[in-house]
Amino acid sequence: MTTTSPDGPFHGRPVIALLAIVALMLAAANLRGGLVVVGPLVVEIRAALDISASAFSLLTTLPLLCFGVMSICVPWLTRRWAPQWLTIAGLMVISLGVGLRLVDNYPLVILGTLLLGLTIAVLNVLIPGLVKAFFPRQVGLMTGLYSVTLSMGAGLGVYLAVPLLEQFGSWRYPVALWAILPLLCLLFWLPMLKVRGVGRPANPVRISLWRDTLAWSITFYMGLQSFYFYSMATWLPKILLENGLDAHDAGTATALINLVGIPFNLLMPILAAKMRSQRLLVLGTFIVSFAGLAGLWWQPAAAPLLWATLIGMGCGSALSLALSFFVLRSANTAQATALSAMAQSIGYLLAALGPVSLGLLRDVGGDWQWALMLMLALQLAQFTVGWSAARPINVVPDQDRN
């Protein structure tokens, strides 16, 4: 997966470059919507499938586990097939996976969820590498656009669910939307098969980064920021409700986490690409995240919108920084893919532990104090590994070490 020019395969070709940008962004938009759309439809889906709350929870927790298990396999796939072909196949399987979640058969719904999670894991890893291959001179801007589109896809999945349900009278319509959209993306990805210089390498070599301390710093930064985001997205409404807020205010505060993060999704990679070291960005991200969590721990009902805003700023910034490290700390597309696979595999396994860990601490302690103290301690850990990840050096594959 190498490019024939340091400026990328689209240098001097603005039309095909624009088509590639649209293709990348549309793919990103389909990486969350089909997963999160079931959240607002929980009552209708449980009734249709006649399942318990714990059985329904598998529809949201299984994909995170799939992300962790499948991500590490992506470099192996890229040594055998061109990333464009993998992306096209992935979009088709996403459509199939969402389609299976439309049926009134719980085992088939679980199968669709597994297909969805495994395939999204592949594209999660592939796209940062494709950004570096397609646009090596614009990695900051393109990583920012990718991060924004990823968040907006998730936001649309949640935002459109209930209006489409009310408009058409069935929960299947908002879900079916996310089975159709990936197929429309194929119109933009088929021309990408003709792009030269981006494909399966002639002499594919397995790249291992397991002995590289920088790779481990980036991996734990990815994992801890994912732990942070999924924990807050899951439990913030409950924390606020148990501290005297009504459902409307708790919902508004939770929505701010995603909304506030969007501009930081775009801004952080652009700034990161202009800096040799990103330590100032890591420090700023830590300060706002720690302040938001500290406020939530100290006096949750005093300024819930402020705490949620600070948490959202931290979540959006940390995600974009983690994605930026994949391309900024690697020398080529193959290394970027290997680093992305390692970080996302372990990172999402850590993320899957987040909501469970906080829930257990809440049950044991009787309130949220110990859970929030854990989150504050993990912010210190995230800052430490982020400080290391922000060093202006590249990862060194294990095979290149003496």
C-alpha cells in the first residue's frame, strides 16, 4: 500500500481527488449509524423480538468486542487484498448485517450484529491508512474530516431514529436506512479501484509493532480515551438523574458530549499535523477532561451543562489525537495500518470494560463517587501515555530492530 508520488495519487487531478474525499467521508459516515440507531428504538425492538433488556444489550456491546477481536487481523487482510476492494466488500457486508437486524428472529439479529461489528472493525483500521495513502500532504485536514464525519454519522443515527419511526410507524424504517446508505457509497468507491499506487504491495511484509514503546503509548491512549467516552456516554444520564436533575436536563447534558466534540474532531488533527510534538494538545485535552470529571465528582448538579461541555471537548479532542497519531507516528501506509490495528484492537477491548466497570463500582459503593474517582485516575494515566505518544518520532517495526 504505497503511493507513487510523495504528493499522493491525486496530485494535479482535482476531480478524482474530490471524488476520493467524498468516498472516504461516506464510508466514515456508515461506521456508526447502523450500530447506534437501535438505542432510541429499544422499546419497539424489544417488543418485536420479545427479548429481555440484557438480551437487547448484546446489540450494543457485541460490536465493541468485535472491534477488539477483528482489528488485529486487518494487516493480514491488506497483505492479500487491495484496501479499495476490502472497503467495497466491507460496505456490502455492513448493508447485509444491518439488513439481518430487521428480521423477527433474535439469532439472525445477533448474526447481523456480529457481521456489522466485525466489518466496521476492518474499516475502522483501513481508513486511517487510506487517508495517508490518498492524501499524504493533507493528513491533518483529512483526519479531521474523517473524525467529524464519524461523529456526525453516529449523531444522525440517533437523531433520525425517532422521527422516522413516527413518520412511518415502524422501527424498521430508521434501521433500514443504514442498510441502504452503504450500497449508495459503492457508486463513489468503484472508481477508486482504478487509482494507481494504492493497493496490495508487490512483496507484502508482516509489520509487527509489539516491541515498540511508542506504539504501546498510542495503543493505551486510544484505549483509555475510548474507555472514557463509552463510560460517559453510557452513565452520564444516570449520574445526573441520581443527583436531582430531570430527564430533559440529563438528556441535554448527555447530547452535549457529542455535539461539543465535533469542532474539536476537526480542529485537533489540523493543529497536530502542523506540530512536531503534540504535547501541548495532549495537555490541553487532559485539563478540560479532568476539569469536567472533577466538577461531576464534586458537585454534579451545580453546573451539569458546563461539566458535560468540558467532557465533550476532552472526548472529541482525545479521539482525534488518537487517530492523528496513527498517521503522524508512522513512516508509510503499511505502518499506519499496523499501528491502527494494534491500537484499535486493544483499545476497544478496554472500551468494552468501561461501562461495566463503572456500573459495578456504582453497585458496590452505592453512589458514583468511586466510579468517578476511577475516571479521574485514568485521566492521569491517559495524560501520561499521551505525553509519550506525542513525541516527534516514528514507530519502529520489530523486524527493523537489531
